[in-house]
Amino acid sequence: MPDPISWGFDWPYYLTALAFGYLLGAIPFGLLITRLAGEGDIRKIGSGNIGTTNVLRTGKKHLAALTLVGDMLKGTVAVLVAGRYGGPDIALIAGLGAFLGHLFPLWLRFRGGKGVATYLGILFGLFWPAALCFIGVWIGMALALRYSSLSALAASLVSPALLYWVFDRVQMAEMMALLTLMLWAKHHENIRRLLTGTESRIGSKG
């Protein structure tokens, strides 16, 4: 494999990577998949979100699974392609772009998903052991407490810490910490419901 291109501090390449990631991240798989399946506009049911959890409210588990895979892959592909041609720094920028694109897609008036699947996809592209740790924390919390949102919040909090203190991936940890802050901000309503005891549990119809 040839050595990655050395971009240095040439900002046009960083902007290109950011834009590339954004365009991938802004693909609204949840909206597209449900419309193609004849389920209408996913934004008009449940929470109005375009992510996997809300797609699951259609009762079509296969559509939710496709949405999960699509939202993950756009983060993974952004990181892997950018990293292949630009190196690890460019991969981080593309990952940031993909996350921003998912959260704030231009063509949906900047109203996107909450970022959990894309966050995980970015982790897989950057450093798969950290992604497996994320999944492990999510599953453990979900089995114990049956809150999907709390499981995601906990997993996103643990991931940067593991990257920094266990895996010694400092720059990666710093970027994932930034994504964690944005993910928590997008979950502000879930956090409020968790604090008031009104958040729906996994398997409930609420």
C-alpha cells in the first residue's frame, strides 16, 4: 500500500475532507428507506426523528435494521476513504463531517438524527476495538436498565475515555469526545425524560 498523501496544514484539503464526510453523513437513510418501502414520511410518526429507533416504531424491524446499517456505513466509509488517501488526520476530519452531516443535513433544514449509529460507524472506521467496546457497554446497559438512550449516552461517554487512557489514541479520543458532546446535546429531551422518569424503555410502546 502506498504511503498516504501528506496534507500538512493545507486547509483546502481539510475542507474537502469535511465536505466529503458531510455529504455522506447527510444521506437520510431512515427517510429514504421508509419512503421506498411505502411507509410515508418517518418524520410524521413517533419522535419525528429519521434514525433507527423511530423507524422501528413503524413496526418493520427490517427497515430499522437497514437504517442502522446505512447510518453506520456512511460514517465508516467517510473515515476509510479519507484515511486511505489522506492519512489519519484527514480521516478524523471526514468523520467529523459525516457526524455533522447526519445531525444537520442541509436538505432536511438541518433536522437530522441523533447520531448514535453514525458515531458507531465512525468508531469502526477509525479503530474497531473501540467500536466493540461501545457495543459492549450499550448491550450491558440495555440489558440491565432497558433504556436505549441511556445505553447510547453511557457508551459514548466511555468510548473517548478508553481511547485516551487504554488505547493511547489521543487525537482520536479528542475528536470522539467532541462528537460525544454533540450526541449528548441532541439527546437533551431524552436526558430530561430520564431525569423525570418518563423515558420509554426498550420494548415498551410509549
